[in-house]
Amino acid sequence: MSRIAGSIERLKASLPHGVTVVAVTKTRTPAEAQEAYDAGLRVFGENRVQELISKKSLLPADISWHLIGHLQSNKVRQAVAAASVIESVDTLRLLRMLDAEATAQGCSIGCLLQVHIASEETKSGFTVAEAEETDWKEVARSLKSVRICGLMGMATFTDDREKVRAEFRRLHDLFWLMKKRDFSESSHFREISMGMSGDWQVAIEEGSTMIRVGTLIFGERLNKAR
């Protein structure tokens, strides 16, 4: 068994039933991604649209590709054509652009609303207050081709596990507020994407349904600058 396959086997053994692993292939080679596929993973995440498109053309067609990095408006057309899910929808403007483009392309696409739960200002997303104040039921009704499937968030990069736990709990509580208030009749709104290689265990404890992990599967990146 390869190192990558062994890492995936150990990870799967640690996860509760129903938690999706998004294998983050940022800076990884197609061969490494293929190893993860061969070990049973079918959901892959990329930060950049161009890198997603490049790898998608070389890997099996049944992979569900998630865009997890910031999406610029000039990349919306390409993102809609290539991705199954956009996890990084951080404004209503972007949500409506994605809907218009998916409608124009005659397809549907899943989106997660990115919520800013960390103390770092560099991270993007709706504030918790913005998410609480928005009438998402009305927003969802106005969309033709986008399915709002849940929330995504990134915790502060810190060794303070209780701070991380509190941030994840805040996202979990927001998810359920929105689920009950705005999406009670939606079968799509069911994902809480939180937890990466350094904090996935805390995220699982706080209700994550989807973790985004790269280093945990592939090892340390050789080129961290990208």
C-alpha cells in the first residue's frame, strides 16, 4: 500500500459515517491525485480555477471537483463549466453571477456560502451578522440554477484549540439557524464544510459534514509559496 493510500485508510477509519473528505490537490501532481482516487476518494478540491481545469482533464471523469479558493468574477464562466461545487461564495453579487452563468450554460451548480468566522482579516466571507440578517429564503427563491447546499468556514490559524472550537461551533449554530429559518424545505442545504489538515478533528466534534484536507493525505507540500 502506498503512503497516500495508507493515509487515506487511516483517515477514513477515524471519521464518523457521512463525513465527506475533500482531497485538496493544490500544488499536487496529477499522479498523486490519481493515487488518492485509486484509494477510493471521489471529491477533490482546488484553490484556483486554472489548476482545477488542468487536473480535471487528466483525471477520471467521475470526480466531483470543488473550488475552495477565492473566485474572481472574471473566472466565473470557467468555474461554472468545470466545478461541481463552489465552496467559496462570499458575496451575494458572486452568487447571482454564478446563477446567471449556470443558467446561460444550461447547467446547475452547488454552492456553499463562505462565512468569516476567524479573527484573521485576510480570510473572506459573509460576516455572521450578514448571514443572520439576510433573507436566504427569498434569495434561494430568486435563483434559477444555483443550489445553496450549506456553509463553509475556516478557523483562525492558531494552536489555541478552544478558540478554533468556538469558531467552528459558531458556524454550526449559524447553519442550524439558517436551516430552520430559511431552508427547512430544502433537501440541498445540508453541508457544513469546516476543518482542514490541522484542525479537522475539532471540526468533526463540532458537527462538520465535510473536511478539506491535503497535507494529511499527501504529506507536506514541496512548494508552499503557490
